[in-house]
Amino acid sequence: MTTAVRDGRRVIYRPRMTEQDRTATAARLRQRYEKGSSVRSVAADAGLSYGTAYRLLQSAGTQLRDRAGRLPADQPTTRGDA
């Protein structure tokens, strides 16, 4: 791991994954995701950000589920503001 100081705070950077590591990690994430885990949970368990896990799942050819609770684009939100 690499450390640096940004804006007065110590930041730890994880080294870049090799192509072989990316492929293996993507396959592991895909297995867990296809068994029902969420992108957030597989990301957290692997120590990755949501975005990194999402991109790895996409690169593995995973058929991603719709987000839970998301309204269709043509349906107005109802917050009681009307």
C-alpha cells in the first residue's frame, strides 16, 4: 500500500490490480452477485469502492439487476409536496 498526504490528511492507496487479479476478482464478485448479494455488499466484502465493483461486474459480463426502489423515469415522485 502507498501512503500520501492530501489536504493535511494521510491517505492510503491500494496498489493497482494486475489484469490477472482483475479477472479473478471480477469472477468472484460475479458469483456472489448472482447468488443474490448487492453490488454494495460485494464491494464492501472485497474492500473495493462501489464504482470499482460495478465496473468489475460489468467487465465480467454480469447481467445487473435493476436498483431496488427506483421509480420508472415516466412516473412522478410523490413526496406530499403537491
